[in-house]
Amino acid sequence: MGHPDIQTPYLDKLAAQSALFPRGYVPSSLCRPSLATMITGLYPHQHGITGNDPPRGTDRNLMLKHIRRAQTLPNLLAKKGYVSFQTGKWWEGNHKLGGFTDGMTHGDTTRGGRHGDLGLKIGRKGMKPIFDFLENHRRKPFFLWYAPFLPHTPHNPPERILKKYRRVNRSIRLAKYYAMCEWFDETCGELLNYLDKKKLSQNTLVVFIVDNGWIQRTNKTKIPKRWRFGFAPRSKRSPYDGGIRTPIMLRWPGGKVKPGKFDTPVSSIDLAPTILAAAKLNKVPKMQGIDLLSVAKNGGKTQRDTIFGDIYAHDVADIDEPAKSLQYRWCIQKKWKLILPSSKNEKPKLYDLFADPHEKRDLATRHPERVTKLRLRIASWWSLYRRKDR
């Protein structure tokens, strides 16, 4: 994506070999609902997983009913004989609840099973569990979930990488974050090189996406109130591009997917339909995403003109009613982005992402007709999918 400092040679190589969608998005900028969307192909208000933690005093195991009832990618791919392996971040209890045949997360909350437990070792402690899985399932079609705890906190990169980013005039917090990104890149390189070594790259669809954005705090003074957790208020947990935008890459030489860069806005809700299409399986009727492989083969053209998302509180207000935790809904149509708050005390915000990619100039008062048009699109999307899910 052109960062002047962070070095990601393996992901750069992957991008050059992929159908690259730099205007990729996730509907929600919090890890648990974002990951649930990837594995189900549904919006958070559809799959019911909206926040990381339950209401105070509620057993978090009660939230697992949502993943139990979902038709996940591992469940669906198993119909075609796929084996599947879970590693890294996984909030939904034992990996088998998500349909994985194998995995690292045991999901026992009494032993640290909140968001990955043993699975969080992948990448930071090497890639051996993945390689062992692939060796043990030779000649079988596989689905691999590599969701490492990188570049997530704790930011404790190896010194050999950190020294590349140390600068006299650079906050050590920022240097560590940059180094964590390169460390993550290294692990992706290990995985991609393994596929090459085992001659699996030709017929393996590789999908790259990030669950949410992060803008690192760099000030050395006391954390401002709006930076409570060390990340910018317009990144993780926000409806701004700093939290919801992520490049999406698809590499599949054997599927005749030619490398190219496409500026079409796409979403993580598209990943499940894309993967199912590659496996010659139909998507679930509730899935509202599209097959990105077809979009790439069609030069990036699609009949869809708007993408949507919904942002919820970190802690769930009601595990059975997503709307009670709703904070924002948003949509993007061509260059325009509307952020629609659920609170009556906050006004809608409108941005021209082409002229103002960092969303510094709210144009809502200058373009009220555009606000009205996009507000109606959000209302139609929300009422349609909410009605379908009831």
C-alpha cells in the first residue's frame, strides 16, 4: 500500500501475484464480529456476534450459541471432503464449534480460552502446527485459517527486526509497531514458501485480509481520554477508514485469476461466497456477498454500487438483540461515505473519500441531498436484512 517505512517483502510479492482490491472493507472494526463475518459470510446483525465480551455477570459461553447455529466455511467445505485447520485468533470456543476438523484453540474459559488460547502461539512461536497439519493430510483438499496475534499487542518484536525501525526522533511505541508488521510479514512468507516447496501454490486459493485497523499511539505523555487503549479513536472500533479499510488479495494461479489492481469497493462479506465458488459450492441464501473471483475476471466491474457495515459496542448489551449494542451504520457509494450514528446526540457525517481519504472534512451540511439518499440506502439495507433474519 506504499508505506514509506514498513518493509513487507512477502506481502508485496503476494500482492503482485494477486487480484488486489485496495478498497477492501470489513463491516465492523472489532476483531470478534469481524472474524465471525469472514467465517460465515454474514453481517454482524445476521450472525449475532457483535462484541468481544458479554454483559457483566453473563457467562461468555452463552454467546457461543451463535456460532453453533451458523453455517460456517469449514461446515460447508466439509461437504466436498475438505479438512480444515484453525490457528490464531478465534473467539468462538473450541475450534470444532466453528466446524473445523482440527485446530489449536481448546476454548476452555477456565484455561484462558477467551480469544484463541493455544492458537495465539502461531506465528510468534513458529509455524510448525500448520506444517504438521498439511503433512498429515496430504492429497486432501484443505481450508486453513491463519489468524496470528500479529501485529496485535503485546508489541514485543525480535530485536533483529526492531533495530531496523529505531530512530532518534521516532517513538519507541511506533518503532515496535512497525517491527511487528514486518514480523507478521515474515510469518506469511514462511507459509507461502511452504506452499511453494510442497508444490501446492498452483491450485491453492490464497486470501489475504485484516480483521480491523489500528493507528498506533506515539505520544509519551499520559494517554488522552479518547486514546484510552493506545490506539487512535478513528481506528479500531470506529466506523472510519482507519478501522474498517483493509486491502483484500486473492491469488489462485490454477483458477486462472490474473494479477491486477481493482479499485472496486469490496467487503469481507464477499470472502465466503468467493471461497465457496472456488470449491464449486453454492453460497448460503442469507449471504449477501459476491464472488470476487468473477469480479476480478470481469475487470473489477460489478452491479453492486454500495457496500455497508455496522459498528457495535465492545461489550454486548444483549446477546440476543444486536440492535441494543449498535453504535453506527455506514455505507460507501463510489467516492461518498456516510456514517450514521445510532445516538440522537451525534449527527451524520459525509466524506468524499477520493478528495479526503483521511476523513477530515465533514461535508454533510454542504450536501444534504446526498446524506438523505445514502441514509435511505442504509435504512433499506438494514430493514431488509433484519427482516430476513427474524
